[in-house]
Amino acid sequence: MARHTFDVAVVGTGPGGYVAAIRCAQLGLSVATVEDDRPGGVCLNWGCIPTKALLRNAEVVGLFGRAAEFGIKVTGFEASYAEAIQRSRRVADRMAKGVEFLFRKNKITLFPGRGVLRARDTVEVTGASGTETLSVKAVILATGSEPKSLPGVALDEKTVISSNGAVRSERKPASLVVIGAGAVGVEFADVYAAYGAKVTLLEALPRIVPIEDEDCSKELARAFGRRGIALKTGVKVASVKPGGPGAVVETDGGKLEAELVLMAVGRAAKVAGLGLEALGIVLERGFVKVSPRMETGAKGVYAIGDMAGPPLLAHKAMAEGVVAAEAIAGRDPRPVDYANVPSCTYCRPQVASLGATEAKAREHGRDVAVGKFPFTASGKAVALGETDGFVKVVADKATGELLGVHIVGPEATEIIHEFAVGRTLEATLEEMVHTIHAHPTLSEAALEATLGALGQAIHL
């Protein structure tokens, strides 16, 4: 059994793990990484990146369907779902190769295989070529998460699939039931519907994208309804069984039949078999409990990303990876500001948010000012032919503090960041509106919504 010595071992090379590894290397530490799939983890290989490629394909198909609006006559075009999947795999492959290049550039050693903690300073890696031992001063655990299912419903990745299975399968079903209307559920509903599948979206809570501001949920529901996506909220699934064209979904409101069922009810941390229990590392609600420096209860062992708890977002994992790396290197890192992590959903129209919803702000006793600007009043949005949605700003009426921002519409996931920077710099409404925005741009809607919160909207 070969033994190797490093300053740090990073177990898992998704966005959190590979960023942590690179930051450790930048700080002069020798770094080993352990990965049982391919560098990039779920995000680059099976999640964020391939799904965004598929959503881009869906957007292009949607534009072809609307070509007449732009004075373009298109007849008889064919949209191949198999080729969309193939393109998404090429995109994912390119990004994974990019991480492999960054490892070489930063002199980071990759050990393919599954890593297990044998002690606070020892990681055992079992791979195709045998077992190797890493002796280290610190460990960063970044093993991520995996799709959950409902009790008694097995993911066979044939008839009942997870998001992982969906990005692999070139099959285009005639009908699909999506269980769960969070970000994953609505994104895949968008993709399959664009390619002609009859999609039904089920959600146990009273509205789709239930963690978002209520106005966002209503706007997305309207947009999906116009595209023929059936929405059933407040519905509990009792069982999913083989039958009909593929599967029968039994709910408290009746039965649904579809060729394919996509399970999108959330993700669970991958913590089993890592050796946490022997080191006294504590779990809370299935996630590893960590300090603001991302350190677990075992000194020198850190945990980041999905396994360290919500929000289960790649960019949050990256930020935590930097904190862990800097803590190990003896720096005094600024802890992650979890109140200022953008949430982004990439369906059409896109949804992006930051901070408190209007309802939460009021629940917390804030006297709020709300500004809301629709994209129907945006010259750029009208020119693009993308007028669904709005920018909504929630602020403290007395101080002008930005409490929350909620966007539905074109490029919402890009626009949100000016508010993220604003909140980082503790900008007030007054300071935001003195920032000149170029015309015509979608970002002007951010300015107008902020003006609206001050009662000064110009174009509405």
C-alpha cells in the first residue's frame, strides 16, 4: 500500500472541492485531491453545466417556434433531443477537462478512487489500481449530494429517473410527470416541454418554486401555463408504480399516467462510508455540522458544499472552499454571508433572488418599501421579445437597506448580481439609484424597481 504525504487532502472535486484545492495551492500548500467520478463533480458532469446546455437548446427550439414574430418563416424544422443531450455531454466534458488542466497548472495531485477517513490526518483511497494512503495535516471533505426519492419509490433511471439520469438519457418521452417543482423540477419541465413532451408538474406545497417570493411563483406559473405545462400544487404523491405507458403516479387527487417520471424532490448529503462516526463528526438533519471556518468537530477536518448544509448551491460551495483553504493556511477568512447567496433558476423565464421575500421581511417586523418594475415596460425586453416577468426590490422604508430582491424574466440570473454587490457594500436605495445604468439594457429594470421603492419610478 503506497503512502503519500501532503499538506491537504480534498475529498471530492465538485465546485467546492476543486476551488478549495486551487486556493490551497495558491497559498503554498501541497494538495492531493480524491475523486471517484471525474473532476468537476456532479455540477460540471451531471448537474449545473449539462442542464444549462440543455436549457439553451430548449431556448433555441422555443425561438424557432416563435420565428414568425421576428418576420422569419421557418417550416418543417426538426429538433433532435438525442443531439441536445450529446451537445450537453460535450459541454460537460470540456468543463471537466478544464478542471483537470487547472489541477496540472497548480501542481495538484489527483487520486482517482473513493476516499475514507482513517484518522484526522489519514485518508485511504481505493481505486481501480489498488489502495493508497494519504498522510496530511488537514482534510477538506467535499463529497456533495445525491438525488433523493420519495419513500418506497426506487429510482431505476429507466422509468423513474433522477436529474442524474435525465442528463444521460437521449430518450424523448411523449409524456412526463415531474415530482417536485423546485429549481430542478421546473428546469427539466422547461426542457422536456420545449421538445414536445406533455409535462405535468407536481408540487406538495401550495405553489411552484416554493422558496421564492410569492409573486415570482405566480409569474412563473402563468408563463408555464401559457406553454401548456400542467401544474398541480398542494398534491401529495402516494406511490409510483409500473403501468399505463410506463408509470402510474397515484396522488391524493387521483392518478396520472406517463411514459416517464422525473423525481425532483431534493438532494441528500453524501456522508455514508466516509469514516465520520469514528472521528466524532456530528450530523444535523443529515448534514455535517461545521464552524464559520468550515471546520468539523474533528480538529483539522473541514467540510464544505452540499454536505455542509443548505443552500445546496455550487457558488455557495465555492465560497466555503475558499474559507476552508484560507483557514488551513493560517489566514483569518471572512465567513460566508449566507444571507447574501443568490438563488438562480434557469428555466424560461429565469428566476433569481437574494435575501428576504416580502412576506419574510414583514414577518420579521420590518416596515418595508417595495418597488416592482415589469419587463413589459423595458425597451430592451420589448426589443428582445422577452417581456415576461419583473424586478422586485424589498427594502427597509426608514433606512433604505436592501432586504431582498426577486427577479423573474430574461437574464434574471445575470441581473441579480448588481444587488449582491450592493448588499455586500451595504448600499442603500439612494446609493443604488445614483448608479447610472446604460440604456437600453435589461439592467435598467433593476434601477427602475429601486426607484419604485423610493416612490420615484420614471418609466412606470
